[in-house]
Amino acid sequence: MSEPQHKVIILTAPSGAGKTSIAAFLLHKMPQLSFSVSATTRAPRGTEKDGVEYHFISLAKFEGAIYQNDFLEYEMVYEGVYYGTLKSELTRIWNLGKIPVLDIDVKGAIKVQKQLGANCLSIFIMPPSIEVLKERLEKRNTETPESIQMRLDKAAYEISFSNEFNAIIKNDILETAYTETEKIITNFLKD
């Protein structure tokens, strides 16, 4: 799984920090990268399509894949709702001659980083502040005040792990965060 040519990029951040926007920018700007589609047991939302945003699989199938050791990392995020990175997804991307970009939570990112070591570049996207994060989450209009507070509490906890990662990008100006992240990845891929 960790041959020298098999590099992996991990982007992690608290909810609302801009990780998905940065991932989309990188995938558009750097054709050698490819998005690693995570697996989940939750139902698709809105226009989400299986195999595009996520691999939507049943709880029984997910737990069977855990038993078969098919995941690089996985986590039960909510009761009965798993998210994880399938090893087969990384192999699929490597077989295309590309480098997987994992957009995953902090716990999963730490697990992958420990397994892949030097073949992995982990980048923590830091929000400018908890207050700015709160404003971003409120602007989405998709959360209740209670769920926003839960996300903010989780964000503070996740930020406490930021020094575990290879790089921290503070996302107070999105264009600057794009440029800094691209530069770090370009340097990592030169090795």
C-alpha cells in the first residue's frame, strides 16, 4: 500500500473551514490529483450520486468490509452512520497514474498518516477563528443553533490536533489558502 510512487494527499479541517473548496480548487488546477470517494452508510442527500460524492453502502456491507479489512480508515460518526476510505479506492486512483486526495475528518487523517508515513502529505485547514467558523456555518442556513454549537465544540476539539499534521494552512483569505496549499503539494510531489 505504501510503495514510493503511491503518494497520498490528505486534507482535513473542522466543518466550515473551507476544506471542500480548497479540494475542488486543487483538483481543477492539478490534473495529476484525483478525488478519493469515501464510503458511507448514510442515505444520499439531494442530488448526490453513488460513486461521485460518496459510495453509499448498507450498514451490513460496511461492517462486512470492516471485517474484511477493506478500509484504510473508518469511523462511526453518528450512531449507525459510518464514513471510511476504502483501500480499493486508492488502488483505483493509483492505477490511473494519479495521486489520491482524501477529504476526511481529523481522526481518519491521523490514522492514515500513521499508516502511510512519508508517502502521505497531511494538511490541516485552519479556520481564522471559531467566531468566523460560526458565521460561515450560520450563512449555510442548513443547521439548527444546536447543531451549529455541536459543530463548533467539535471544531475546537479538532483544532487541538492541528500540530499532528505536516502543514497547517490558515484559511482567512481563500485565494491565499489555495496558493499556499498548491505550493506545499507541488513541493511534496517533487520528492
